Amino acid sequence: MIQIMNIVQMSVQAGVLIAAIGAVRAIALYRLPKTSFLALWGVAVARMLIPFSLKSQWSIYNLFGRQVKGAAIPEGGYVTARAGQTAMPLEPTAPSIPQLQALRLGGMAELVFVFAVLLVRNYRALRGAVPVEDHSVITKWREEHRLFRPLRIVRSDSVSSPLSVGILRPRIIFPQEMALDQEQTLCYVLAHEYFHIRRFDTLWKLLALCAACVHWFNPLAWVMLILFNRDLELSCDEM
């Protein structure tokens, strides 16, 4: 049976997954293919973004539910200290659910706004990038590495190291001061960025960032984001 989960359940399950993946990664980082860790991080991101799960009698939440069943006291209820005494109203000592939801949504909205502003600024800074033309090595490389999407190779003084950006119209960007006369190094850099583009890594980075923003209150969400980005780079180097 499909069960709709709340944000706390999603975050707890995702936290357990992230901790488990981190432990496996620490033990087997240089023993397993790096793409295997990307698959595991993909499962964690899916758990953080998809509010559905298969209900089972062996669920950890069902176990906790049985342990506390009958022990909960509704907000605004009454508690009696001893028999014969007057029932005293129970004052709530924790923030109400709407207040917690407002805090969570407010933090998420603020993070989304900050990252959106940074993204727009970065794209504006790259508007002045100059296309790389009439370069024999790059021309030959482009002929051997075809894509279904239009690919541009440019240079910009706004970056300090090679990178790739874009999803539908990707670009490989070289620093302005980078020497393009070392053929072997240039081919390695192009291959690295090519794998990023071919796998739509920019899209996966955005999804992981969205997951971290949704679960900003969970420190393990930010651990996931950092390790996921590192494994993207390591897997491209490996490929």
C-alpha cells in the first residue's frame, strides 16, 4: 500500500540512508566504481523529494507507533496528579505544528532565494564569454564527440578553472588565462566536462540542491550535497 509521508518521516529515512551511504563510501571509495555511489546518492535524493513510500507492517514508524500508542496527550487536554485532586489543564511546552511548518517553509524559501540569486549572477558573469574558434585540437575533438544538444566551447575571465554549465544548451568554459596548446591536457579536460554534459550532471546537481533546501534543518542533507558533488567529479575523472 502506498503511504503519503510527512517531511519529518522523509528526513529521518533520508538521514539513515545518507549515514549508511557515507559509511559504505568511507570503506569502499577506492574499491568500487564511482558511478555506484552516484546511484546510491540518487536513491537518497529520491527519498528526500518523493513523499510516498510502500506501507509495511515491518516499518520502523509502525514500531514506534505501537510503543507510544495510548501515551499521547492531546494539546489542551487535562492531567490528574493523584486520585481525588482537581484536574489541571496541561499547558503546551513545545511550538505548535503550524509554527514549526512556518519555520521550515521560511528557511526553505530563504535558501531557494539565495541560491537563485547566486545562479543568476553567475550566468550574467558568463555572458561575455568568447567562443573558441579555429583550434585544430578542439575542432577534431568536437567531431569525435557528438551530442544531440548544441555544445559551445568558450573562454571567460570570470572562472578560475574549467567547468561545464547548462542543461539543454550546454557550454564548456575555459579560464581566459588557460593555455590551450598542451594537447593531452586539453583532451583530458574536454573529456571530463563532456561526461558531465552527457550525464546531465547540472540537472542532478540542481535536484540535490533542491533536496538540501527542502531538508535544510537536517545536517545530513548538506553532507549528502557535498559528497554527491565530490563523487560527480571523481566519477568523471574515472571515466
